[in-house]
Amino acid sequence: MAADSLSHLNDQLDGLIEALSPQARKQLAKQIATTLRKSQAQRIKANKNPDGSAYIPRKPQPGHIKRKLMFQKLIRSKWLKQQATPNAATVSFTPTISHIVRAHQYGLRGRLKGYIEVQYPQRELLGFTSNDKEILASIVLEYLKDTLFVK
């Protein structure tokens, strides 16, 4: 999904990125991961899918206080992690809560309190927006300009 949407950028910049040292590639990956984590957290906080549409609201629960926004605690640094290596930049949720995220990301069935089975609507927590792609391209180009073409 995400790899396919960025493959054209990857094809164009592969040669230049490979010319960087492993330390420089890791520094670039760290900058990308930080930017992506911030972007993903802001979008999840606003309860929006990557395409800009709003999440399907949760069903009303009798006897519960109505909460408008979902996933507000998931965007904390305790749960939403970033990682950078010389070959990859990753933004992901910790394994502790990955079953919750996966159920919402793909609209899977799950169990509440161990016995109530529910069908979750699809709410894409992680994904690239068109703005993310533009920002990533500008980060890479700016980094390459500063690193490779310094006079």
C-alpha cells in the first residue's frame, strides 16, 4: 500500500540516496520518521482517514458519556513509535496495542471483554496523505541538496 504509492519517488532518488554514507542515510531516515509520526498523530487526533474523510463514528453506548473523538491516547509517544535505520524509516504502533489498531485499520471482527463479538468499521489509522508525499519529497530533496551539493 504505502510502498507502491511512493515507488515513483524512490525510483528517481535511489541513486542519490545510495551515494550517502550509512550515517547520513540514517539521519535522513530519522528526519522522515519524525515528520511522518507528527503528521500521523495530527491526522489521528483529528479523526480523519488519509483521504481526508472523517472516521466512521463509534456506536452510542448506553450509560456511557458521549465522547466525540477516538484514538486520542493512541497517539502518545508511548504507543506510536518511530524508528530509523540507514535503509528504512518506520512509524508504527507498539505490539501491545497492535491488535486494536489492526482491527480498526482493516475493519476486522474482534471481541470486547472476551465474549462480545463486534465488527469494527474500517478506520485507517496509518497511511500516506498527498500532503505527506509532498513533504517527504521536499525533505529528501532539501537533505540531498544540503549534503551532496555543498560548496
